Amino acid sequence: MKRASSAVLIPEADIQRRVSEMGAQISQDYAGGSLTVVGVLKGSFIFIADLIRSIDASILVDVEFMTASSYGDATVSSGELHIEQDLSAPISGKDVLLVEDIVDSGLTLGAVRDLLKSRNPRSLRIAALLEKESSRRQPVVLDYVGFHIPDLFVVGYGLDFAQHYRNLKEVRILDSE
Ligand code: IMP
Ligand code: MG
């Protein structure tokens, strides 16, 4: 049986401050332009909701979602992507920002990135709220990272364990007992 422990890893105020900073940086980088934000569901939906509201109103933003997961194990070096739900519009010629909740092995993100690249966007950058450095297997260049965290299983702010705890306002460490 697992439950969310009382150990808060990242308090709500810290998340809000950092996401605002990321939005400000993105606003600078895309000033005068437009942006197609592509979220990988389900974990990224709360992060995206806050992030896009931190992006300057002068930037034309549209949002797309993809439901995807990657299958792979320690003996397989690249993940096979399973897309449950694809984007609703083409991204060819667009400035795309791919948004993930957390990067662990990098397999999911690497596979989604390659798929999006093959659709010829004008540019493609990646934002992740959390990055676990220690267990990365596939190198994926992240353009915007919220927090680097130790190799722990975390929940909250959109991140789940068995579909639960997404509603927590802060990021907590999942305890086993
Ligand atoms: P990766 O393909 O190993 O990088 O795994 C990334 C995906 O696994 C994320 O999009 C999450 O859905 C999930 N994941 C990895 N680590 C955690 C965690 O600590 N808490 C919740 N979900 C996680
Ligand atoms: Mg995910």
C-alpha cells in the first residue's frame, strides 16, 4: 500500500514562482511570434494551465494535447511510442513547445520529440517541470526546466501514482509502507 507521505519536496509557492519565471523566459524567447504548446497527457495538464497563463498575452498561443506512453525496459535502448490520442491539428511550419511533467529515463519524451520532428515544425523546443538527472538513460535536450530533483517517485501538481494525487497543489514524495 502506498500513500503520499507528508514530505513536501516542492511547496506550492515555489512551483508558482518558478512556473512564472519559465513563462517570462518563454515570453522573451518567442516575443512577437506565436506558439503551439503540445502537452503530453495526463501529467502535464496542470503545469500547462499555469505555464500558458504566464506567457505574455502578445504571443499568440494555441494548445494541443497528445496522450502517449512509451514501452521499454533496461535491455531496450529506445522506447516504442504508443499514441492513445494524437494532436487535433498539423504542426508543420509552426513554432512548437513540447511540454512534459517529468523526465525520468527520457524514453517517452525522446520518442514524442522524434515523432513531432518528423512532422516538420518550424522550430521545436521542450519544457519540463521536473527533471530527474540521476536515472536518465536517453539524452534529451531540455530548453526549459522547472526543477532538478533527486531520483525519488513524486506526486502532485498533475503527477500521479496509479492515477491518484494529481490534485495536490505541491509536489510530494511518495512513501511506501
Ligand atoms: P520516462 O519515459 O522514463 O522519462 O518517464 C516519463 C513519464 O513517466 C512521465 O511523463 C510520468 O508520466 C512518469 N513518471 C516518471 N517519474 C515519475 C514520478 O516520479 N512520478 C510520477 N510520474 C512519473
Ligand atoms: Mg507523463
